[in-house]
Amino acid sequence: MILALLLVLAYLIGAIPSSIIFGKLFRGIDIREHGSGNAGGTNAWRVLGWKIGLPVMAVDLAKGAIASGLVPWLVRGSLSLELQTVMLLCGVAAVLGHVFPVYIGFRGGKGVATAAGMLIVNAPLAAACALAIFAITLFTFGIVSLASILAAVSLPVSIFMIGWASGMGQSPFLLALTSVLAAFIVITHRANIGRLTRGEERAFPKLQLWRRFTRPRQ
């Protein structure tokens, strides 16, 4: 019963529609009626600009970190499961809340930033590896969806390799969970994958930093 209440609380935190709140607060618009129609950070960045899109992403990341890192500690002495297991489950609940938010008809974002917040708390080294892959891909191609997919897929691989290199192994539950999470994020990006294969996915040229070094000097 206590675990169920924690999961519900984590879900409700993850379901807070930050992009819609920021869009209506600062621009007076519903973000779902513009751009890709997605209520996530990338569409907020695209429609509202980086000055609003960046805080939206930061809030989405914080939702995962708070749900996973703080919520389980509220009743840590009353749980029958290991604390890390509960932290991971609460993090997953937050991701589901972000993707299927009860507040706005279960049509939310794609869960990448919220999942990142959860992983920063539970697997910081693997999260850092995924962040590096995200940044390299984004700064090379300027495509957020491609960077998100590759970062998500890299997570279980990074966790396995880190455990193998350290000789300490890794939690089978964490490895299984990140594998499922990676598959889930790929599924939420299925429309983006279709556009990528057709060469129709929108890029952000300003994020392709390599262009600044190859641009002819005046």
C-alpha cells in the first residue's frame, strides 16, 4: 500500500506539464497546437525559443530526479523492498507520468529528460556516458530525436560495460530496467524514426557546433 502511494505521487510529479505551463504563462499559447504538437521540451524549444525551452527541459529533468531521489525517502523505514529498487520504480512512474500525464488528457512528452533525471540519481556514471553521446550527436547532426534515441540505447550498454570494467557487476534489475526504458523511449520516438529514415526530421543548425570551425573566414 505504501509503495503504491509512492508510485502514485511519483507519477503525479512526472505528469506536471511544464511545457504547457510555460507556454501559457509566457506566450499565452498551448504548445500542443504548435510545432510538432508534442508537449515536450524539444517542441517547447522549437516553438518558444531556447530561453523558455531550456527551463522546460530543466524542470522535466528535475521531475525525474525528485520523484526518484526524494519521494522514496519519505517513508524509507516502512518499505519492504530495497531503497534503490523503490527509487528506480518511482523514477519509472515519473517517466510514465510525463509521457501519459493525467492533467492534460494523457498526451505528454517523450520522457527523455525525465528519464535522465531519474538516471542521474541512480546511475550517474552511465547517465554521464549517455549525456556525452547525446551532446556529441546533437552537436554533430543538430537533431534532438536522434541524439535522444542513441543516448537511450547507450544506457544499458554503458551500465553493463561499467559493471564489467569495475569487476563488481551491476544490478540485474537496473540493467533490465534501463533496457526496457531504452525500448520505451525508442517507441515514443517511432514517428521521429520514420522521418529520420525519410530524411525529413528537422534539425537545429545552430546546435551543429562543428560548422563554426569549418565555416570560411571572412
